[in-house]
Amino acid sequence: DTGVSQNPRHKITKRGQNVTFRCDPISEHNRLYWYRQTLGQGPEFLTYFQNEAQLEKSRLLSDRFSAERPKGSFSTLEIQRTEQGDSAMYLCASSVSGTGGSPLHFGNGTRLTVT
Amino acid sequence: DQQVKQNSPSLSVQEGRISILNCDYTNSMFDYFLWYKKYPAEGPTFLISISSIKDKNEDGRFTVFLNKSAKHLSLHIVPSQPGDSAVYFCAASANVYSGGGADGLTFGKGTHLIIQP
């Protein structure tokens, strides 16, 4: 299966530590998205790449968050100086750009717990 | 301000009957709508979509209806099966050509569908 892959699946960290998550999109997809989901809410858009260019960032993405997609392949999301409010499921999705719309294909997420 | 609203947090339906999940939106710029299904500990899985130029799209047991004047869409599942028990998210995009690109998709809070035997 060549779906969207996210690692790690779970991460527990202490407040103030830095964490990094990785996402490997579907290979032919040129668009990559990061979303965050908290309990009882739908996924919330964080940021989006087309190839290696980061084209959009939500205001939810504070200065402590940084995302990269070197060479337009996998992506990493780093959170510096984690806070308890960062505890959430971080979802990565990918899609193909083009006319007619293209649904996002999501990975299984990384669940972050900040203690 | 929630731009995509799913007002029923949960819905219980008997196996074999029709399940109807509802979604309302407020942003008139939305032109592409999707339904996702999510099992616990998994990411959302795409189910079905509809663009604003249509009022109905069907795929097997799943049909999505769009009423633009009422800013309302619904997902019908018939017949409902035990494996349909999951959380269903309605999502919308303001640019059909990007499929949720530039702004990403805006999701509702989800409806937990429970199919009873």
C-alpha cells in the first residue's frame, strides 16, 4: 500500500522539549498538507506545500511551529518548546493539483501528548 | 466562527435502514464539498465529493445532495451496514480547481454514526 505514511504514530514529550514529525506523501502527489485535530473537533488546516514551496500558513501555526518539504518529497513538522496546548493529533495529507478538484488523502496521524 | 456545521454530534440507525447525515455551511465562496469517514486511531478516509455545479452525486451506497440556496448538504447511506459505524466529517473548499489547495479544507466537527444490529 503506497498511502500517506506518518511517523511516529505516538509521541509523548515533556513541556519545553522540541519534537519533529515526518510525513511521506503518496509518491505522485505534488501537494502536501498538515492539519491538527483535537478531541471533539474536525481537522484544522495548518500549512500547505506545492512541491517544495510552502504556499500557505494558517494563523494557528505559531512561531514555534516550522514545516519543511525539501526536494518536494517528504515533509517534517517541528514544534519547538512544546506546550500542553500542543497536545493533539497531527495529520498529514497529500493530493494532486489540477482541475476538477482532488480529494486529500490522509495519513493515520501522529498523536502528540505534552506532559 | 464555524463555517461548516454538523449539528448532530451522534446518530443511531438500525442496520439496513437509511442513514442521513447533515451539514450546513455559511461561506458562499465554498464550491467543492467532501465527506470523510474516520475510524478510531486512523486518519480520515475520503468517501464522496460534489462540486457546486451539481446537486447530487452517487457512488454505490453513498449519495451526497447539495442545496446551494439553503447552504446545506447531506450524505445518504443506504442500506446502512455495521462497518459504516464511524465519525463522518463534512468538509468544504473555496476553489474547486485546487481541491482544497490554497486554503485547505474547512471541516465540520463530525457526526458519530452508530449502526445498530
